[in-house]
Amino acid sequence: MTGGFEFQLQDRTNGHLSIDQFLAIAQQLIAKANQNPALRQVFTQFTASTPQYEINIDRARLEALDVDFSQAMNTLGAYMGGQYVNDFTFSQRSYRVYIQADEQFRNSPDNIGQINVRSRGGNLVLLNEVAKVTPITGPQTKGTEVPCS
């Protein structure tokens, strides 16, 4: 009664289905499963409309400002997501060191405008000069699996 089961639906059309089409098929399968008296409250946690942000980097502008693309991506990733930098030993224990901007400096897409990246010439360039943040919706994960439980 309480154990349930897990079922994963996989898109094997080689990418011919859109996420919305795939979700519609999953919903049809769930509707049929819920008609079976042996199954109750079949559902999925998958959604095709999770709020997200898309960051587009203007590579031509990066080049004009003499900023290396990898440097810009590493800086953005380190500030907003975090990055491993090294290990240190203290009192006979090893610790990993990660860097990341404090929460108040990474809790909004607007915070990208406060992050500087160094150009090849040593100048500081604000990332919002080369990055455009757009709110979008999409699947929670990039995979095509739809977990059902």
C-alpha cells in the first residue's frame, strides 16, 4: 500500500519529440495507469515549465574587450556556482577549499552586473557588458527521462 514503484519513460525517438510532446505522452500514460484499480495516485514530478535563466555571452563583445571566453566562464561559474581551488592541512586534517560569492551577491541574475572579469590586458570588465540574462522555462533537468512514482 505504501511502497509504490518507480517507472522511467525514455524518449527513444532520437530527439524528434519536444519536451512538451514528451510530457503529454507521460501524462497520457499516467492517466491510463490511474484508471487501473491496482494503482493509485500515479504521478510524476517532472515538469516542462520550471523557471530558469538563460545566459547568452556576446563573444564578439568579449573579443572587442580583449577578454578570454574561458576566463569569463570560469569567473561566472566560480562566483555564481562555486569552484574548487585547493586543499590545506590543519591540525592533521585535510580540508578542501571552495570559493563562491556570498549568497547576497549571487541570489539574483542582476548580480552578474557586479562581477568583474580581467581582460588579457589586465583591465576589469563587468560581466553584464558581455552577458544577457533572459528568464525562460524548461525541464528541470536536461535529460529526457520522466520519473514517475
